[in-house]
Amino acid sequence: MIVKERIEFITHWIKSYADQYDINRLVVGVSGGIDSAVVSTLCAATGLPTTVLSMPIRQKQEQQELGINHCLRLMEHFMNVHWETIELTELYETFERLFPADNMLALANSRARLRMTTLYQVAQEKAGIVVGTGNKVEDFGVGFYTKYGDGGVDISPIGDCLKTEVWEMGEALGVSQDIIKATPTDGLWDDNRTDEDQLGMTYPELEKAMLQHEQNITPIDATEIENLTKFLAIKEKTQHKMEPIPVCILGE
């Protein structure tokens, strides 16, 4: 599917879902990254009332400015877009003081869950739904998201799109080059570590390994073998996120 068709398909899909269930508003968290920029633009293009939320938690200034500038651009081009900034740093720091700082991953995930709670608060107030911003590689390839954090959404418009396809849509939609060229990061760490720092691979490398695994393609060199091994190790560790919650069935 070429990029224009993909954009039209997803935009129509979002609108159809909202019409089917009488949804009055779309609510999207905007981080300054490419995924949220593309999803928020697609939501705006539906013509439905769209709220874009900036929810900084000790956010790096440059990253926050990318998100704010994107929200301003959306409001310039779409009359149906409303932007809010909800500062969550003080709330997070109150939460942080309740726990020892020896498990930084747990606290990083708590940032994502505070944002999820905020999105649902706004969505319910406005009779809307929370629109997810995860792509196929993150959500269904390596489980690179927070369970009940950025994984807690009502619909997932780009969940079947590779990261490179999201970048393509960003170009076609006129998303700022500053966002398109920005180094991917989840923004959940005080040391500003990137996605590549955490995963040990770039998104193109992850995509290739994922497709090799899905299509049973043999790697052609040592680098591809190493990347496939890394991908499978990550996938095995996070597989529980990508499967339905286990339910104890009585009598089985």
C-alpha cells in the first residue's frame, strides 16, 4: 500500500470507528515524537473534534518544544483541534517520594501510567476515546511499551505500520522535519536515553529482524544473525505484554 493510500485508509478507519460507536472526541497524547505527531495529524484530518495533550514529566526542553510546536501547527491547519498542556511533574514527584529509587524502570513505567490516567480522565470528561500511538514494531514486534501505560488505549491506528512507514506518513502529512529527524525516545528517563540505547538496535534493524522471523527468511550475514538473535531475545522477554491476560478457566 503506497503512503497516500495508507493515510486515507487509516483516516477513514478512525472516522468509521467513531461514527459506529457515536464517539464525540478523539484524545491523543503528543510527545514530540514521530508516532504521536502522525497519529494526531490523522485524527485531526478526520474532521472530528480532537484534543491533543502535552503531558510533561521532567521533560527535556527540546523534546517538549517539538511537541508544543506540533500542537500549534495542528491548530493552525485544523479548526477541530484543541490543545492542552497538563504539567505532571509535581504529581509524579509526589508519587516518586513514596518509593525507593532503586528500581528506575518501575518509576519510568509509572510516568507512562500517569499519562495514561490523564488521557482517560480527559477523554471521559469529553465523551471521547484515547487514541494509541504505538507502531507495529514497538507494540507487536518487541513489546517496547508500558503495560497499562502507553499500551492502555482504545484504538490503535498505526499498530499495523512499521516505523519506517510511520516516517513516510510523517513526510507526506507535512510533519515538521525537526520531529522526523529527531532521535526516537520514549522520554521516560532523566538521563534522556534513546530507544536505540534501550533496545540495542535501530528501528530499521528491528524491522528487518522482525520480518525475517515472521517470514522465515534466513539471515545473510553475521550482522543479520546477531540482530535476529537480539530481536528474539527481546520478544521472548516481553511476549507476555502482547498476549491476552491469562484467565484461569475452572475445570481445565
